[in-house]
Amino acid sequence: MVTWIVVAVVVLGVILLIAAVVPLLGRLSGLRRAAVRLQRRQEQALRLQAGAGELQVTLAGMEQRLTEVQSRVAVIQTARGAGD
């Protein structure tokens, strides 16, 4: 008789343990999906950051060319003014 009580208590304990673990496993899969999404966003942010760096270099080059063009225009305008 005592054996059946012990078996029943053990089985009840196992059932309660399983009942507690199943929702946690569901949450773990949700956390795993969230971690994957965050990792993708981090990779996207790194790509955007690299693209921004390239744009900054391009902008610096364009500013330098603009300065050169402005100085050439000034020389042309000065030459035209002196020729009149």
C-alpha cells in the first residue's frame, strides 16, 4: 500500500514537472527566434554603417572636386573680365 502512495507521489511530481517545463520550452523557442531577428538587424546595421562610410568618402571627394571647379570658374571669369 505504501508503495502505491510513493509511486503516485512520484508520478504526480513528474507530471507537475512536465507541466512546468512545457511552457518554458515554448518561451525558449520564442527567445531563439527573437535572438535570430536581433542578429539579422545587427548585420543590417553593420551593412548600413559601412554604406554610410562609403558615402562619406564619396561626399568628401565631391566636395574636393567642387572646390576645384569653383576655382576654375573663378579663373575663367577673371580671364573674361580682363579680356573685355
